[in-house]
Amino acid sequence: MPAQLIAMVAGEPSGDLLASHVVAQLHRSFPAARCAGIGGEQMRARGFEAWWDSQRLAVNGFAAVLPRLPELLRIRSRLARRLLAQPPAVFVGVDAPDFNLALEARLRRSGVPTVHFVSPSIWAWRRERMQRIERAVDHLLCVFPFEPALYAGTSVRATYIGHPLAEVIPRRPDAGAARTRLGCAQAAAGVLALLPGSRAGEVQHIGPAMLEAAQRLQRARGLHVLVAVAHGGLLPALQRMAQRHPSLRLQWIVGDSHGVLEACDLALVASGTATLECALYKRPMVIGYRLPWLSWRLMKDRGYLPWVGLPNILAGEALVDELLQHACTGEALARSAAALLDDPARCVRLRERFEHMHAELLRPTAALAAQAIAEAAGLSPSPRDGGAA
């Protein structure tokens, strides 16, 4: 009997990371299943068959989409034709709603069950997506506890399964062990982490301000600076930016943002999933973000919440500083970071709040997601595994 196909599309590194744990669980519980579609390095390492790499979908902001739109539409059209010609047992869209929802709607009309992993952030902006979600999604897997209530009264089945990163990140991070592994155990003055984003556009706009802030902080306090580079393709651009600060001493870490966060005392973080990762590692942070001018103009008045950082959204208050667009300068980032370093009591309070977040988000997420996907696909668990749950 041929392997049943579980088709998946994950966009950019954050989706690749989230999906990788689910792919691993699916292969453990349903070894006859074949997972294929669009994914990245993390998913491939767990046996995923990537027809296209998830980096092809990584676009930052409305304005940046326009020149890439023909390529993205071609990929989606080719993928749709392939899946309609040989329908999968289930289609799983992992985040990337602008790419996935239209594809899911088309497949669902043809009879393919659809699961969407990670609710689009309609609680933050673009609530008009609700109707698109109803047309496209059979089962929505939510990673934040407040999300299922948003879908009450709709046709969408929404289930809270916890956040997969809460399973992966230790409740008690070991900074000493991480520093030893990364070779910075002797950083007596402290360790500053820079996480300038996972997409080229993000790095281009945020990297210069973060590097300037790092120079200011290193000059004033002697901090050891770790730069988390999401993938090797971003390293040359970051190194060119760093040449503007010849006195700045940096340690480049490619593909190990978790190690960088575990090792640091404080982080400067681009808005996105990395802010949640930082909170789960219980590290004080300053959030920074910049977009191309046109993207910022289009997006800045479409939000419903006063914050963009996930720690602040989950807390319902401004726990950590957010420096956005024109406010995101090297001087401002350094000033906010220095204020945290000079306020140990605030850092203790932040760690306590982050510990509470971790407990709230901790569920057997990968197993619950795999179970929901398998139910949609009509798969039976392997006898040796006993099921996904």
C-alpha cells in the first residue's frame, strides 16, 4: 500500500521550526505517512520531502511582496496543480496565511481536508481574514489560549494545543552550560544577544540599528556580543554592516538562536517569534522593528492592539520596551538596554512573568497537532507507538 501523503507548507524559518516537531511526531506515530510540500532545513532533518524551500516564501512587509509576487503565485499555482492531480490525505498550512489560505480554500473545495497550524493574528490586525479562514480551514490549531474564543459562532473548529516552543525550550535555562558550549564562558562583563530577524528584508532594516546599539553598549560596559544569524545566507550582509563599526567585537552564531538566547543576559530582538523564544528563555529584552516606508504606512493604522511583541500581547501590558520604525535607532536601543541592565529588580520581575507564560503555553503540542492532522487524514496510529496523544 503506498504511503499516504500529508502535504504541508511552512513559510520562513519560524514556520519551519514549528512544523519540524510535528513532522517528527507524525513519523513516529504514523511511519507509513509521507510528509511533503514546502519546508526548510529543520523539517528536512526530520524526514520531510521539500519540493520547494520555505525561504522562497520569506517576504517582509507589503511593499516587499510586490516584486516577488509573480514568483510566489507561480509556486502556489504549481503546488496546487500537483496536489489536485494527486490529492493528499490532508493539507496542513503552517502559518504563512497570505500564501496558505487561498491554497487551502482551493483544496478544500476539491474535497481535501485542511488543517491550519497557528491561527492568523486576527486579534492583532486584519480581522477581515475571518471570512477567508472560514472558507479555507476545517480545523484550526491555536498556539495561544485566548484564540479559540475568537472563532466561537463560526464554522471553524478551533483547538488550543499550546505552543511547540514551550515544549522545546527548558523551563530552567542553563546560561553557564550554553556559554561554555559557545566558547564565551569567560565573558565576565555579561553577554548581549542580537537577533536581527530571519528574513533578508528584516536584517537590512533592523541590523544597522542593532549593531550601532551593540557598539555603544560594548564600549560603555564591555559586553560580549553574540549575533544570532538565522541562516548562512544572511551572514555576508550582516558582516558588511558590521564593517561600519571596526572597533565592535562580535561572535557570529549561525543557526543556533536558542543557544544564543540561553547564553545571554539581555537581548535586542526583532519583533516576531524570536520575542516569544526570548521570553521562554526568561531573558530580559528590548524589541525593535523597522519596515520599508511604504509597508509601514500601509500597516501602522491597521492594528487593534497597542503592542506588536508577543510577550506584551500575552501579558496584556507593556512588559518590555518596543522601539518601532523611526524610534528604532541604535541610540534608543542602547538606552533601553542599559536601563534594564541597571534595574535588576525589573529583570527579576520579567523573569517571573515569563515563567508564568511558559507554564501557560506548555502542552504536548507536537502530539496534539499530529493527532489532529491524523484524524483529518483518517490515519491509524502505529501499534508500537500507541497513538499520537
